[in-house]
Amino acid sequence: MITNDKNIDVLKQAAEYILAGKTYEAGNVIRKDYPFTSINKDSRNYTKTEQMEQFFKDGFIDRYFGTKLINPGMLRLLSEKLPEEFPYQANWNTEVCHMAYWDYTPTIDHIDPISRGGKDDKSNWTTTSMKGNLAKSNYTMEQLNFHLYSPGDIHEWDGLSKLFIEIVDKNPELKQLSGIKDWYGPTKRIMEQHYTDLLPEKKTVKKDTAKRHLLPQKTNRRNIVNTGADKQAFLDNIKNHSDKLSDTAIYAMSDILAVFENISRKFNLSLVYSRSGNGHRVLATLKDNDNKSVFAEYSNGEIWATGQDNNKDDDIKIFIRSVLNRLIEEKLFKKTENSLSASQWGINLTGSKGNSSIDKQIIRFVEILNEEI
């Protein structure tokens, strides 16, 4: 049975007033019983990591409709590999873009719209498709007669995330494509932190090869050196300062260390673990294999990098400057040098506990490092 809607009655009465030539009375009844209220569309830019954390939390399920969703990186990967069969267009124009992007791309939506008093925090976030997001708009759940479906089991449906990681790892050139690399890093980091059983199985390394990697290497080969400290000591040092750090910062510090390890492999640098003079801090330092030039250093809350010889360009300095430029573009770093040739950048992770704005900067900082590497 269709129930009566009082707003329909108001509009019907206004129409009858207009028919009778009583325009003022028509306007008055709307002003009184169904007034115009300006509703601003929720405006919020989420980091890729924030989005992916929510998608995994909800099991890649559209909480408004109970349907499955797909990792957005996988959708872009399909378009890269099958541009004719699965076309993509930046504005999702349905004349030239596959409808799957509207149906299966997960987005974050506010359950209670901010424009109607809802809070912008994780307790008010949920996952829905782009189509569902548009349908929900700024209406309340009650207005649309919606209800929230239960989150999915990520082990039963992961949005094709594991398959996405497997394909990209097998075809590393895909990491150079923005629509793929933007989602690859957050997906893999979240799986490494919380869902290791979902990660693709790594190929077994032969014992003799593994032993060679543990031995001191010659110049121009990657070398991890322990001088009074090691990786575990570094991670323990993070825990010792947990009272000053938010959970986001603690995760970020582990993520950044993983980036340092990737940089050492990519650019043939040494990653040296050492203790500060008073022994309170454990530092991870990237040096050349002659230990003459320091390219980056990372301790229990601060990270910085510098190019030593500004008259000479090499891959590591180009990487550092690229990161710096992106930090400046996104206003995550305030330039203090007259020229970017100094190639210096840094961020302080301490003081993040209870400061959500710093947490967001840290998340984006880690994303940029992973995207550039």
C-alpha cells in the first residue's frame, strides 16, 4: 500500500492555488510547509589508503545494496590490457567508458550526510558503488528506506585484490601507470599489515642464493649493514615511542622503512642500521656503497633526504627531487631553500597522536613515496 506523503499534499495545494490565480498563497504554503533548504554536496577528499582500508573493512561489499565490488586498480588494469573490450574514460562518460566503472567501483559515502549533521569520521563511513553513491546523494537512510547490509568476509571475496597484486607483480611495468600504481601500493600495504594470508605466495629462493644475499657485498651491490642495531631494533624503537605516535604514524614508520629497503635495492645503495650516540634512537640510513654520501636518514619520528652533489644528476637525486616536487605541490612540505637543487625534504611523524590532520599528511606522504619508487 502506498502511504501518503505530506510533501506531495503541499505541492498539490500550491498547484491548486496557482490554478485559482492565487500565486502568493501558493508560494506561502510552500514557504511554510515545504521550505527550500540549500543542501551542499559532501565535499571530502580521501587518500587512497583511507579508501582502501574502508573497502577491505567492508569486504568489498556495497553496504547499501549487498552486491560485490571490485578493487579499482583491477578495473583500470583490465582497461589497460583490454582497451577495446573494456574501455576507460577519465570522466566515465558511458558512451565511451564501460558501465562496470559505475557498477563496481567502490567509493566511501557518509551514512548520515554531513549536510544533515552527520560526522566526518570512520564511524559514519561506508562502502558503496559509484552508482549507489549518486543514488544516496544527500538523503538520509530513512528517506530512501535504505538499510545497511553486513560487511562481507574479505577471505570469501577480496574484490579481486589478490589477483590484482599477482598480475602487477608479474608485470612490473604496470606500476608506471597512474591508475594502477595509485591503488597497488595501498592495496599491498594493507594486505601486508592486516591480511598476510591473502598475499600471493612468493617463489621459493634457493638456499645458496639466499646465503649470498646475507654476505657482505662488493661495491655497487646492495648491502644492508648492521652497526649496533638491526631492523628489529628499529621497529622496537618505534614501539618505545608509541606514547607520542598515533596508530597511523606507527604503521607509516614501518611502511617508510619498507620504502627505504626498496630504494636500496633499486638504486644499489647500502641501508645501514645504527644507534645514536646516546643509544636512544635507532637510525636507518641510505648511503652509497663507499659510505661516503648519505642520501636519506630515518629515525623514530623524522625522515629527511638530500642530494650531496647538486651539480651532478643521477637516478637517486632525480627520485628525491621528484618526491620533493610532489610534496610541495600538495602542500605537505614548505620549501625553505631558494632552489630545489638542494633536493631536501623531510617530515616529522611525532606529535601525531590525537591530530588527525597530521595523520592524513603522513598517509599521503607514504603514498607518494611508494608511487614514485
